[in-house]
Amino acid sequence: MPDLRQFAVSQRVRIGGRTFTVRVGPINQRVPLEPDTELVHVWALQEDTLVTCADLGLREPHCSHAWSYLTNRITETVVDYYAPQRRPDGDLNPRLGCWGIRPDLQVSGVRDDCGIALLVGIATWTVGTEPRGSQLDYLRRLRDAVVESLAYIVLTAEKQDKQATPLDLPN
């Protein structure tokens, strides 16, 4: 797990009734065993705790959909910035990885996507890339992708709650 005290970009954002801190780590250009690769971590906190879909009230299958949305937004952001080439071994570029289920939720029995902490690593093989903008611009774009995804997840959770609540019908 990266050092969450080290970040290059940080922003507090209010979405609905919730306040989050979205952070983006500095670009690591010395990735062990991966030459010509840049690694960046992005994460979201709520009250100093890594956010999960469960924290926001989502239940499956909505958690899987939220993760799909988030990872697609991050991938689009990387591709728009770098225009990366496919890796020589055929692996995807960029590659994303998540930290996994937050330990406190794992102990309580959560085993699905709802318990995955919003901490994503993005490894981009940079040979032949054409960065579009400064590194700070790239990190801000990643932050914006996470903020947009959080807004989507919060709205999805609110919609899910409304659908689960019985309607009050007039007499």
C-alpha cells in the first residue's frame, strides 16, 4: 500500500450530504521490475478512512457497476493524456489495480465489490507516449475523474435507496 500521507494533489469536495477528500499521489517513475513505467495512486477518503461503496450505502450489483464506471473513467483519463501504446507483452496499457477489501469490512464478512477501498494504482508504460499537458495537469485530471465517479456513486446510492423505500400513496 502506498504512503497515503504523500500526495501531489488533494481536494475536499462535497457531494450531496457527504464530504470527501480525493488525493492523487506523485508520479513514480522508478517502478520495480517495470522499466519505462509510471505509477500513480488515487484514493478517496471520508473522515480519514478510505471510502467503499458499502460506506455510501450501495449493494450489489450496484457496487460492481460503480467500480466499472470508476475504472473506465480513470482509463479514459490516462489514454487521453498519454495516448499509450500496447505493452510489448500484450498486456493492457494502462493497467489498474485496487487495494482490495478494506480490512475492517473483511473482518465483518464483506467479500464483494462493495467492500473494496477506493485506492487505485495506475501503471502506464510510457514508451512512445505523447503526454498532453504537464504532469500536474495529468494528476488533476485523475482527481477530476475520481470526483466525477464519486458523484455518480453517491447519486446511484441515493436512487437505490429511493427505489427500496415503499411509496407513500395518497388515500
